[in-house]
Amino acid sequence: MTTKPKIQRKKSGILVEITDFPKDSNWITGTVGDLEFEAKVYDSGSDYGIKNGRVSKLHIYQRSGKAFPFQTGKDIVCYDRGWGTRPAKEFKPHFDAVMKELEKVPVRFA
């Protein structure tokens, strides 16, 4: 069972939509502008999280329609307990919008 998708419009004009957030998981998928994202969000911050926050994994990528979009080479952001691909200047607003939403998601398992 999933939580009802949440849509937020940001001051920057970038739309963030959480499309899947299963009640029994801490994996979240969604869209930000014309990009997609996947994230693993924990109930509390840690040393492994982005800026010691709740997000330990984040992948923002261009839509490809393939089963494994991260294999297309079109990574915008890749963080897996450490930086693989940092957001380029033009995608920083997308990254910031997603992070703001992810840090606000409800605590699940605490």
C-alpha cells in the first residue's frame, strides 16, 4: 500500500511530486520538473546522509523509459552514502527542491 502522492510547487517554480512512498518501505520515487528521482530516506539523520540528514541515497536522472534509467549515463545527481555525481549549477534548484521535500516526509519506523 502506498501513501497518496503529494504535489508541491516551489518558489523556484519547480514542481516536486512524490509518486510512490510505500508504507512498509523508506524508498521514495517521484518527479522534479521533467526529471525523475529515487531516494532512500530514514527516520533520523546520520553520518551517511546528505549533509548528515535523513537522505542516504538519492538519484535524480533524465527520463529514459528503460527499466534501469541509471544505466543511460544521464545522471543529474547520484548520492549513495557519498557523492557519485554532484548537481551541476543548472540542476541545483531541482536538487534543493527535492531535498526540501524529502527531509519533511513522515517518520515511518521510529
